[in-house]
Amino acid sequence: MARDLIQALNIDAVIMGVIASAYFYFYSGMQPVVGFLTDSKGPRKVMALFFLVSAIGTFIFSMAPNAITAILGRILIGAGLAGVFVPALKIFSRWFPADRFASLTGFMITIGGLGGIAASAPLSYLVVLLGWRGSLAAIGTFSLIMAVLAWIILRDTPEEKGWPAVVAEADSPAGIIEEKSLKEKLAILFGNLNFCLICLAVFLLWGAALSFQGLWAFPYLMDVFGVDKVKAGWLFIAWPLGFGIGGLAIGFFSDRFHLNRKNTLLAGLAINIGQWLFLIFFNNREYMLITVPLFFLFGLVGGGSLPLCFSITRDLFPFQLMGAATGFMNCASFLSSTIYMPFTGFLLKTVSQAPAVSYSFAAYRMLFIVFILSYAGAFIAILLLKNRKDLVKS
């Protein structure tokens, strides 16, 4: 609906970019806040409230008469939807045993991937049917329904329904953690070397992956292999497909066969580093179809790495700090994209001598070198993880 927005709000592409990016900045920035609220107020209250904020933001966006109002709506949507994923992980940790956490996280990541697919062709048909304002109003109504359902159905723990606890409390008593100040809680989180290494690995991995997936994959296929946008879309669809399968499959196999999480992450990163090396030399049209399995593996490793990282993080801290820990880790992935995206754009523009609408293969090759270094940094961070019991099996 980008073109519809530009025409209806009488804005240019730069303002359109500001409207689009407002979501990601506030989604990322709210993650730590959501984490602490989830720990202190409970995931049910947080999810219901933030779905409501998202609904309000969507309604404001749907009625926006100008760019300022649209940006406000996007801010509320981003801030609101920030309160969904982390509370869900907290609920998983209390309602299911530890050996099912990676599977559940992977399943949720896969559902998120399906949501991404729904935002393409199905949303296009909805916009044709209802217009962009009507489509946003329908989405806002759905968010409002989700807020009501979250409040009515969700419970933070089985005990709230009078059922026995599924998992035991963490080693640290709840009172000891809850009585600590915010500064003391932050010291516990970032005083844990394993947690810092996981956040660093996520930052380096997803900064590279999201900048390529979200910005440069289509231009790369079109500039290097000379395909049109439609064919580039069919080639690139292997990436989100692999992402959806990876989240579900690797999470399931990790729990089912008690895979070593650290070694599984290292193996996936090593494969991806090799793939970036291959792409450095693929500058002829004859290599075009080889990008399909490479993109699938990028998505597979990306989708599979998330449940493993969240599972490791889950076991590093007591339940009372899990929301904050996963919130900061989730923030690292989105924060990195806000840094990598403009940096990679500057790199392409600097290296390439081609017009601004296209870039040379030499520019993309430099981009891949940066990605190799970034993935290598993530590999080293995972390699340095302390070999604790919780890293060995789920």
C-alpha cells in the first residue's frame, strides 16, 4: 500500500521511508521495557494491553489525514506489537517443560513467517477489496479482538487455573529477584558473560541477515543476474520458506534428540559463512539458480538459530528475569538492522560506480565480505560460550 499512501497523504519517498521505519525503531526500543513489564506485571496483562495499543495505532493510521498522524499511528503499532513475542515466551516457560521450549519457540517463529506471507499477496487482495484505509481498519479490529481474547483466555501460570505447576521455580526465590532494583537486575543480566555473547551473536547475525533480506536481495538478483522483479521474487521466496521450516524443524529436533545447542549454532553459522564465500564468485547468469538452495539454507539457519538462542537464554536466569533477558536479546536483532541497513547502503553507493538505481557486482562483493566478517564474529561469540549443562541439551 506504499504507493496508495504516497498519493493519499501527498508525501514523497523520503517521508514514506520515515513512516515505514518508525515501526522498527519503536518495536526494537520497547523490547527491554516489555521484558521488565512481563516479569513484574505478568505476560497476560502485558500482551492484552499492548495488543490494545497496537489496535489504537492501527485505527489512527487508517484515518491519518497527513504524514504526522501516520507516523504517530506507526509508532503505536510498533510499540504495541513489541508486547507479543516476549510475553509469549514467558508463558511457554511456565506452561511447558524445558524440553519443549525450543519446539514451541520454533513453532511461533514459523507462525510469524506465515504472517509475513499473509502480508504479501493476501494483503494485496484486501487492499483492492477495501482500500488501504479499510484494510488497516480491519487489521485494527483484529488486533482489538486479540486484546480481548488475551485477557479472557491467557493465564500466566497453570496455578492461576488451580492446576499443578508444570515446571519448578528457578533456583533463586522469587522474592529475592523481585526486590532488587532495576540497576541490580541489569547488573545480573549483563554481568552474565554467556548472555552478553548471545546478544552479540544475535546482533551480528541478524544485522547482516536482515539488511540483505530486507533491502538488498532483490536489487542483487536484478543487478547481477539481470532478472526482473517478478523473477527475483520467485528466486528469493526460498529464503522465507527456509526460515519457516528452520524455526519449526530445528526447534523440534533440538528438543526431540537433545541436540547440543552450541554446536548446532556453530554448524549453521559455518555453513552460512561458506555460502557468502560462494556468492562472492557468482557473477554470471549461469549461477542464478544456485542462489535458490543458498537462500533456502540462509533462511533455514536463520529461523533455526532463534529458538536455540532463546532456549539458551531461558536457562541462564531465574523465571523472574526471563522476560527482561529475552527482551534485550530480541532488541539486539532489530537494533542491529537499524545500523546495518544505512551502513550497507552507504557501502554500496561508495563502492559502485553505477547509477543510483543499480549497483555493480564489485559493490555487492564488498557487501558479502562485510557479511562474512559479521557472521564470523557471531561464530566466535558462540564459540566462546561457556560449556554449561544448559548448552548441551534442551
